Amino acid sequence: MLQQSFTSSKVCSAYTIMGEDAYLIQEAVANLKGHFEDLGVNFDFNFECLYFSEKKAADVVDVIETLPMMSPYRLVIVKEAQLIKEKDWDLLKKSMEKGLAQTVIVFVHEGKFDKRKKIFKWISSQTQIVELVTPYENQVPIWIHYMAHKNGLTLDQGAALQLLHLVGVDLIEINNEILKLKNFYQNQKAKLEIDDILKVVSKKRIESVFDLTNSVASGNKALSLQLVTDLLDQGQSEIGVVSLISRHMRILKKILEHSGEGLSQKQLSSKIGVSPFFINQYIEQSRRWNLDKMAVVFDLLFETDRALKTSPLSSKIWLENFVMQTSLLAQKEMSLS
């Protein structure tokens, strides 16, 4: 877990936290703060959190060169470090290379760091790098149990899988739902089960994804576009919609791959890691697809995800483009059948 990065008794003068997952970054910063609080840092006078989009490099230098007050260290967190330009790094380097006495600076870089850049070599030599790797889907249940434990809850394995299927793999969203569970069940039950999750966590989102993938498979372009809008209106981000669809399609693909093995619904549910509550719906929907069609859809999903993360065009345009292309694919295949 993240705490392992900060449990050393040795204190570094600078850290760089980098990663693409907002929850992991949030946890890393919280754990680092907790580490320095344990070392006796008085945060009332010796803590500042700066957003680089609102500051200049000279402002950061002024802050990090300020001495701590009644405390062994001063902690300065600089968020949005991905916005720091080369000329800004030159100014920061001069200050940091002089030595920061008892100030500890933490750069929080959201997203991937281009490790080919010259500045990365310097950062690697002058700061302790904490690189946060977004978990794969099969690792998300571990994080669900971690978040639950952190909030005084215990989930059985079925409940954890149920939460994953209802919410998806976004750790921030999972954490928000666990906070709802905490408010509802705290001190009431020793261990939460599937039915407990269903009482609190809305099924609307996953039902919307079922509806969307059904309409896409049938080539219903107008309904598909409306369902995309519905998901966005529920608070799901464009990248989140692509993530939910991708995960949903992977489940359908696994069902198709195991369809000739004669497995019971319970066995199939266990084999592919799907909550038994939804397995029948997945099986029914898988009959609308075939592996060739899915291969094309996964290519489109990959292109859409990359475009959402790199293109300056409106995110919704890329989602609508995905729906249009996939619906045309479905119509074409139906016309040939």
C-alpha cells in the first residue's frame, strides 16, 4: 500500500508523486501528511498547498525558502506540477540545490511524466519519486476492501464484486459509494453482503450501460446517443463512460469464450468474476454479439479513450463518434445475416 513509501525514518527534502488516478494521488498526499504529522510537524504554521496554475515559480521559491516555526520541518505541497515549464524548473532548481534547510517540498504530477525529458533525470536524482500505478480491474477488489476497512466497514467477497459491477473501476467513485455505505451501516452490521450493497448503491448506472450496449448492438443510433447523454447526466465522465463500456464488453467476451464449456450460471459467474446478481443479464446480452464484432468495438473503444485523453475537441464528440461507428457496424452485420 501507499504508506510503505513514507514509513522510512529518513526524511527526504523533496518528493515527486506522479500518477493518473486521482484517488491514489489523494491517498498518497494524505499518507505523506500523516507521516510528517507523526514526526511532530505543526501544520498550523508549517504547511502550505500550492496550485501551480495559480502561482509563479518565484512564489513557490518564496514559500519553500521560509523557515519552519516551532516545528522540525515545514511541508510544502505543489499540485499541478505537470504545468511547470522548463524555465520555471530552472528557478526551482537553483533554490533546491542551495539546500532547503528544514523545508520538505512535494511535487504532485497528475498524469504520465515524459521520462525522456532532461528534467526528469534531475527530478529523479533530487527527489524521492513515488510512482502510482492505476490498478488493473482484477486488483480493484483489493482497493475496495482497503477503502471499506479505512471507513470501519467489512465487505464479503460477493459484496465487493457487487460494488465493482455497480460502480465500475473508478476508485474515486468507489470511495464515494463506500462513504454512503458508511453513513448507512456504520456500527449496524459486522459484514456487508450483496443485498446490503443493493440497498444503498444505485443500480441505475449499470442498467444504463446494459441499455446502451443493447442499443449499440441492435444498431439503434438515436437511442444509443440518448443513453450516452443519460450516463453523463448521472455524473459519469466521458472517460468513465468508455471505461464502463469497455469493462462491460470484456465480460460479454469472456462469456462468449466460455459458452461451449457447459458451465452453470454459478460456475460461470465465479470463473469470470461477475456478481451472480447480474450473470443472467450478461448471458442474455452476450447472445446479441459475436467475437468478430467485438474485436472491432474494442479497437473503437481504444481509439476513443486515447482521443478523450489527448484531443482538444469536445469529449462528447468522441463518444458520439464511437456510438455512430459502432451502430453502423451493427447495422451492416445485421444486413448481411
